Amino acid sequence: MTNLNVKTDMFINGEWITSTDKTDVTNPATGEVIAQTAIGTKDHVEEAIQAAKSAFPEWKGLELKERTQYLHHIADLLEERADELARIMTIEQGKPLKEAKLEVLSGAESFRWNAEEARRLYGDTIPAPNNHRYEIKYEPVGVVAAITPWNFPSGMITRKLAPALAAGNTVILKPSKDTPLSALAIFEIFEATELPKGVVNLVMGSSKEIGSILTASNDVKKLTFTGSTPIGKTLYEQSADTLKKLSLELGGHAPFIVHSDANIEAAVEGLIAAKFRNNGQVCIAPNRVFAHESIKDEFLNLLKSKVEALVVGNGLDDETNVGPLIREDAIDKIKQQIVDATDKGAVLVTGGHRLTESPFDQGNFFQPTILDHVNTSMDIFYEETFGPVVPVITYDTVEEVIEMANDTNYGLASYAYAQDSTVQYQLSNGLEYGMVGMNAVNISNPETPFGGVKHSGFGRENSHLGLKEYVTEKFINTKFL
Ligand code: NAP
């Protein structure tokens, strides 16, 4: 077994808690079992809730300077251990090492940014009648539960826990069973900073059981979830009885529009970066590419040459651009979408197959793929792909492309390349999405709001709005007698 030198137990009330039941963690590039992590029971989840509840008053009451020093210390250690954490992430999740390291460093940035922002979480005073003072103050919500996916095993945790802790809340995290090791490595950092006992807790085990306990608990005041839309809807329903505050960051189906006057080179460069990062397993990855009919051939030729130059391989190898997919079933879904599309008239421009020869034979590798002549009769037009497939659709007018781009229940990220400012306005105004990248694909920064509309969920992460998701507003009317 690869020696990763990382804990495999749960972390509850400042202690590492083991269990006799274990589950395997597998390297998607090699099929090797790399660790066995603890499977907790209902009692462990209850203990974590009580630990977080007990720790809340003291953590909330700390001087901001003291609380935020912990966060800066966490950021320091994330930076110091970035190489080690990146290697763990690549081995459990598959993404190229350089992407993994950037993700760890972006987590450090989240902790720093929220530590700074929390010190400026100013309330308001409101004009009041004589002898009264009207004020609004922001208070932490209390115990926060966080459930995170496998595609960003570190970043999805740090972007939730940094604002939650900065605002004065205590936390229970349940990471994905596919990638718990990055979470465990982050909790080793929390332990090293000597955060007060119970401020952060990590539980593992049956996601259904843990989700049910966390949502049913009146002591858990907020649930922040990133994952698929169906599970998000289940958690939404389960949270109704306790009227829990919720943030739901769910699936996406991003359109990527290349207009007639677009800078084609910049569009191709942006598309490659956004689509093949993490092998397309990204909620904001472009999923449908709309190319204006006047530039489609030029765009497609350049795209094809760049896609064929991508190096598929083990993320630990320096030259790798595209790693494996997380699981076997991810490959099955992609294959089904490709067969459905080609049966209905789509044309395979490049790729389209699983890689099965050595050194790919033990892992979940798939060729970077382009499909041309995609249309609304095909599943891929409506389903999130979560893999390295670029479906290309041709359009004529701006109105037509806006209508096609919005023809989905999802509403997370969207992208467009156009030079004319009127067209830019029509597109950014007409796209029903939480985020628009206009001639740009970087839409995720600590200081800018990240989140969706429609079935992509609600709530924002990052930015001043992200911090506000972890507080409640209290209005106080004081009469001076
Ligand atoms: P998923 O199946 O919904 O799982 C996400 C998390 O929920 C995991 O921790 C999973 O645990 C847990 N979970 C599964 N069933 C549960 C249940 N019944 N109750 C409580 N928790 C449950 O999603 P995924 O396949 O890991 O991630 C891919 C999806 O996430 C895609 O749709 C993607 O678009 C979305 N995503 C969205 C964003 C965003 O910011 N909007 C970012 C990244 C990903 P186990 O893995 O242990 O079962």
C-alpha cells in the first residue's frame, strides 16, 4: 500500500476516534487501495454535534484578534505543507499535482481572506426616534454542518470552513468517502494549531445516515452542502423540519459561447483551461460549446489541435495535463452520452474512447473528446457530463444562443467570448446563471461571489456575501429611560 502518512480516523472533540469498521480509499489512476478509513456510527455523529455545541460559546466569544490568529496559523501550515497535501490529493483523486497544489494554496488564501474580512463584519445603526437606538448586529449561527464532494477534496472544505470559523461558528465536516484523506490532512493541521476542542469535528461513514442525523438535529443551525442536485434536494427536504439555514452549491451545465467576432485563440485557450481542469469534473466546467456558424470551422480546427496535444496520465507525472476519472461509473456515463449523441447524428471529431492499454489499464482513463453537430435531441445537451467531452453546437443569432444556453434547469456558471460591447451586454444580461465569464474563465476567487440559480442551488461562497451566509442578523431597539 502507498505510504501516505495521514490519519484515517475521525476527529471529534479534539481527539482522533477510531472504529472497527473501515472502508477502502482507492487511487483512480492505478486501482490500488491506498488507505482504509474509519466508518463511524450514529453515536459518533451525535458526539460531534454535542462537542461543537459545547465549544460554540467560547469560540464565538473570543477576541477577533485571537480567533483570526488561529486562521492565519492554519493558512501558514497549508502553505508549508502544500506539496505534501497536493500529493495526497493527487493519489486519492487523480488530478495533476500542479492543480492539486494550487487548490491547497487557494485554501490558505480563503483562510487569510476570511480572517481579514471577519474583523470588518460591521453591523449598522439606523436612524431612530429620541431616546432610542436601533442597531443591527451580525452573530454567528452556531453549529454548522458541512458536506463536501470528491472533485475538490480540499478546496470545497476550506471555502466552507474558513468563513464558518471566521464568523465564530463551530463545525462538523463530512467529506466524500472517495476522498477523505485530504480532509484528514487538513484536520491534522487544525490539530497542530491547537484550535479549542470541539471547534472542528470530522465524521465519516454512511453519508445517508450522517446526513439524516445532521439535518434532523435542532442543535445544527446551518447546513452547507456542495454536491449533486438530487442529493441537494434531499437535504433541503430533510432540513425543513428544523428550518435550518442552508447553502446549496449544486450541479452545473455551463454554456460556453464563441461569437462571430470572438478572439478565437483566447476562446480556445479559455475553453481548454476551464474544460480540462480536473478532467472536466468541475461544476463550472463548460458543458455545451456554442460556436457561431461563421467561425465554427476555424474554432474547431484550433480546438482539435489543442485537445489532441493534451497529455493523459497519472497526475503524479510532471507532463500530465489530464488525469483519470474518479470512478468506473463516471466512464460509463460518458460512454452512454457519446453513444446517444453519435446515434442521433453527432460527429466524433477526436477521442471518444476509454484508454485500456498499459499504463492506463488499471485506472479510469478516457480520451479528451470533441463531438460536433450536437443538438437538442441528445442527452448531452441537457445532462451534466462531468468528464472530458466537448459537445459543439452551432448557432446563428445572439437571441437564439441565449435561448439555447438557458434551456436547462441548471444555472451555475456561463462563459462567452465576444468583442462587441452590445453583444457582451446582451449575453451577460440574458444568461440565467449565477456567474458569467466574459472573455474570461476565472470566476472563482476569495473576494468574488460564487454560486448558482435555478437547480444549481442558492447561497454564495467566497466574498463578503459568502461570510454573511454564516451569520444571522439581530435587530436591537434600545430605549433609554
Ligand atoms: P454527491 O453524490 O451529491 O455527493 C456529495 C457529498 O454528499 C458527498 O460527501 C457524499 O458522500 C454526500 N452524500 C451522498 N448522498 C448523501 C445523502 N443521502 N445524504 C447526505 N450526504 C450525501 O456529489 P458528487 O458526485 O460527490 O459530486 C459531484 C457533484 O457535485 C456534481 O453534480 C457537481 O456539479 C457538484 N459540485 C457542485 C459545486 C458547486 O459549487 N456548485 C462544486 C463541486 C461539485 P459520499 O461520497 O461519502 O457518499
